Amino acid sequence: MFRASLFILLSGIALAFPVSAPAYMGPTLGLGVIGTVIAVVALLLLSLFAFIFVPIRRMLKKTKQKSVNQDSDS
């Protein structure tokens, strides 16, 4: 029982404070990470642009239609 408790305690301590392991990061992995970061940034910028631009475009379309209708009524 003491050994099991000691093992669990030491395992918990070892998992709580991980040590970084040196690993080889080749060019393929690096380019993949760079491409993913660029894609996520582009996604965020395009979604922000669409979130702002679409309501403005709808508003401009409605005002244009109103002005065309008023011009044809005159």
C-alpha cells in the first residue's frame, strides 16, 4: 500500500512539473505551423471584414433603392 501511494505521489509530481524535451522540428513541420497561423489570421480578418461590411452594403442598397424609387415618382 505504501509503494502504491508513493508511486501515485511521485507520478503526480512528475506530471505537474513537466520538463521540456528537445525535439527536432524539421522544415516541413515549421512550414505547416506557419501556414496554419496565416490561415487562422486570414480567417479572423475576413470574418471581421464580413461582419462589418455586409450590414453596410445592405444599408447602401436600401438607400439606393429608395432614391431610385423617389426619382421615378417625380
